[in-house]
Amino acid sequence: MSALLLVKEHSKRLPGKNTKDFNGKPMFVWNLLKCLGLFKNVYVSSDSQSILNIARLHGAKAILRGDDLVGEVPDIPVYQHALKHMGDTSGIVAVHANNPTIEKNLIAIIKKLIEGGVPEVMTTHPMDHSENYHAQTNRIYGSIRGMSRGRLENYKDPYRPDPEILVVDTSIEIETMDSYEQALCQSQL
């Protein structure tokens, strides 16, 4: 089992977000350190040599990806590209770089589920409550996504995830300056 962080260089909504300082470290380093404490093999996939250099300095293995795997691309093709560079790993636990408030124990839970034979696990936002019980929903979030090698190699439709288990995650995905400031406040609680 290996951890994988996807850390692209550019962002349209919040330029440089993945390397933006977050409580004294580049934002992506927070989740990199959590993964390094849980996994023997931790990989960072990026289109940026400078990001990959930072990842290597912390002990991660670097995977350079091309421009065809950056931008408005679903995660599955990026995971599949990375898998080709990860040896004989039995599966991956992918952690978003722009959610530095993810709880380390949540990553550990998803790792344990995948190691236990669950083909796919994803995080979800807390349930949207409705007066109509049947209208309540969980919005798949994917801040952490675990997959067995077999599931990933044979993934059907990257736009229609169908995980066996959803795990609630209350971390904040940083996409704008407002969400950045909200996450900073959450991290200081």
C-alpha cells in the first residue's frame, strides 16, 4: 500500500495554492508529513520540479507528470499514470494537497479499509440534512481516496465514482482566499 499526493503547480482560483504558506510550511507539506508517518512508500505526482524537489527533501518519491494530466482532468487518469511508477503496490491512498486540515487518523482509517480488502473508499462532506428524510444526501468529496490496484487499473468511468464505503471528512478544501482563511481558523482551534 502506498500514499499518493497530487500537487499541481498552478491554480486558477488561488494562484500557487499548493505551495502557499500554511502555518509555516507549504500547504501540501502538511499532508505529505501525515502520509510519511503512516506509509512506507509515499509518492508526490506533480508537473513542477520545484514541488518535486520539496517532496524529495521530506522523503517522498517524485513522479513528474505531463501537461496532459494537469488542469481540468479527473483524478483517475493521474492515479493510473502514477501507478505505473509505483512498483508492485497493492493499492493507493490518494490525499489532496489543498486540504491541510485533514485528520491523520482519517488517512489511517482509509488505509486500513483498503488493506482489509475494500476495493474503493472515498471521503464525503457531512450529510446535507433535509426535512424529507429521503432527500438527505452525502456529496462525495474525495479529499482522501483509497483504491485497490485492481480497481484502479480497471476503473470504468472517472466521472462517476462508485466507492463501496464513504467516510465523512470535515476538512476544508482550499480553492479561494476565503477558504484559505477559513482553513487557517480551523487549524488553530
